[in-house]
Amino acid sequence: MPRFYARRRLSVAAAAAALISSVGLFNAPTASAALPTPVSAATARTYLASLTVAPEDRTGYDRDLFPHWITQSGACNTREVVLKRDGTDVQQDSSCAATSGSWYSVYDGATWTAASDLDIDHLVPLAEAWDSGADSWTTSRRQSFANDLTRPQLIAVTDNVNQAKGDQDPATWMPSRTAYRCTYVRAWVQVKYYYGLSVDSAEKSALTNYLASC
């Protein structure tokens, strides 16, 4: 059973009313994030073997060096496109903001019905990319990385889970749902391989171990 959350304190009466009104939500189909399918574990292992192993260097990093949430079409920016893609029955207003829908966070198994409870995670964080080669990129390439809808790089997840992840790599952070970890590391390696990014030794060791059980 997916977990549903509300981020406000309710009186007993209000809580009872909320429970009654939410029965339909528990019977509704579970939303499922639609991250582009990553490469197979075998391909990811091959990719990983070819990645350069190097220490990370945070010197000069600034999130603003990665222009993100750019306009994709009409009034819709990257965040709104991912929210629409990853949710179920998502309705948007004239400015493309999601006004209703349901989102399942594959990292922690929570289901949300308010877009404000979701962050769009850069699966390979922007700071991690900077540390492993993006510091030498053009602004245009960093923008492409930060808004990549083609590779398995952007996904709607529970906001505080994304914030707890921060800029950590798989050596220090993995989704709490073990069922998603294989997908996560396959996606991580694919993104790093596509963009020619390096890995540090602890990161490579962790990725190798996780991929071995995929």
C-alpha cells in the first residue's frame, strides 16, 4: 500500500473529514514515475569500466552555472514537463502549473497529490557533475545537462528525500526502496557515460557492487 502524506496539522474533526474524502485516493491507481528506461545492467557494467576514475574538485561550483528549468514548449518549463510526465491524471492551468494529479515517488514509496510536495531530482546532481568534469563545459552544455529529458536524469520525487540526497553519489546515498536501486545505478552510469564524466574511487566501488546484484 503506498503511503500518503499531508503537510499540515488537522483538528480531529478535520482529520476525520480528510480520511473520508481520501478513501477514493487509496482506491485509485498508483502513479508511477516515467524516468526514461536506463541501459541494462550488463551495458552499465561495460560503461562503468570505461569511465575515468579521478578525484572530485568542487572549486568554483555555483548552481547558477547550470541554467535549469528552461522553457520547453509554450508556457511549460522543464519542471512542469517532468511533473506531467511522471504523474497520473495531471491537470495543468494556462501557465502550465500542475493543479491536480497523483505522483508516486520511486525513491521512498510515497504518493503525493500536491505538486508542491515534489522536487525534480537531477539524478546525477549538478554539483556532482561539476566535480567530475562539467567545470570545463560551456554554459550551453551545462544547460542541456540540467534540463535533459532524453537521458534518465530527471525524475519527480518526494521533496525532502531529494533534499536529503543533496549532491551525494551512490557511495553515500541510495534510494531507501531497495527495489529501485538497480534502476538508479544503471541510470547514474548511463548519464555519466553519455556526458563523459568521471567517477571517484569510492563511487566506482559502490556502483560496481550494486550492479553486480542487478
